[in-house]
Amino acid sequence: MSDQEKRRLQRLDLKPPSDAKLSGLAVMMLDLSTAGARVEHAFPMKAGQRGKLDFIWNGLELSLQCEVVRTRLQKSTVKPGSIVYHTGLRFTDPAEDSRVKVRHIVASLAGGRAASSQSAG
């Protein structure tokens, strides 16, 4: 299995996308993994830019230092007809407490996905 395939397997789509803030600016979090996230937003960012991703998931508050890995313009998944930026973020040195919370969220999302697959089959 290639590194790209492994990365795809570890990413879990958020349906619906989740409200978040990236360095204080509103974004929509589209997917999440233990290593990073993908967000949709209206403002440009550059690869290598650093920031902080803040979001709340089922009452858990998270604040994660991150770095922009890639960003590109594309059609919005949240607002049909809009052109927005999709940015891949890599978490950089998050606090242990936040890492545990992210692992818990990813595990619960993966568990829900597995349960949905089993009930559909």
C-alpha cells in the first residue's frame, strides 16, 4: 500500500463539515486524521504558513498548532456554486491532551463508519 493510500485511509470525512477557526478566522473542517485536517475557507494561505486550528467536537475543545501543507482553489463542498480554498493542514507539536482527544475523535468516527458499512451490507 502506498503512502498516499495509507493517508487516505486514515482521513475521515466529517459529515456535515464542522465549524472551526484557523488562526482566529472562520473555516469549515472537511476531514480529520490523527496527523492533520483539511479545511475550506475564503482567504488565501501559503504552504509552510503556521497557525492554530480551534474546534469543538461533542463538547471537547481542541486547539492544535498546525502548518499548511497544500492549498488550492476549488468548488465549495459546503456552499454550492462558490469557489473557495481547500487547505491541507499538518498538526505540529500538539499538546498531549489534544493528541489524545484527536485520537478519540478519529477512533469514534472510524467506529461509526465501520458500523454503517456493516449495517449496509
